[in-house]
Amino acid sequence: MPDHTSTEIEAAVFRRLLEHLDSRKDAQNIELMNLAGFCRNCLSKWYMAAAEERGVDVDYDSARERVYGMSYSEWKSKYQREATDEQLAKFNQGK
């Protein structure tokens, strides 16, 4: 498979992942971290790092907006729930 085709497929998969996460706002970041070891914030950091590797300046807030589909503060106020003691304990165990 040509490199450009592989890149196009990977980009489509990333867009689909963002669409899926957008449709599952009930899936909290702490749950994603506890189950999969990454969350929306991790994706934002990876996006920012990939841009930097290519000489493109993308700040963390802009990367988060790309991943969340809105500003992080807006997403947080609309969708983020307080983590339970159980979720926090599991998260802290995984560190």
C-alpha cells in the first residue's frame, strides 16, 4: 500500500475515533484512562506532539478543541462528571 494511502486511511480512522468519542460524551475521561490507558486529553497531547514533529505550532488548547469539538472548559462544564472515589482509586493504582 502506498504511504499516502496509508496516511489517508489513518486520518480517516482518527476522524472516526473523534466522531465516536463525540457521540459518547457519557464515556468519561477517567473511565477511558482506567480501561484503556488513554483519554481525550492524551489524544490532544499526541495531536500537539505530532504537529510539533512536523514543524507546526499547535498549542494544547487548540489541540483539545480539535479533539473535544469545543473548548475544553465548555466540554467540562457540559459533560464532565465528578469522578467517584472508586474511579480515582483505580486511576491512582495505575500510576
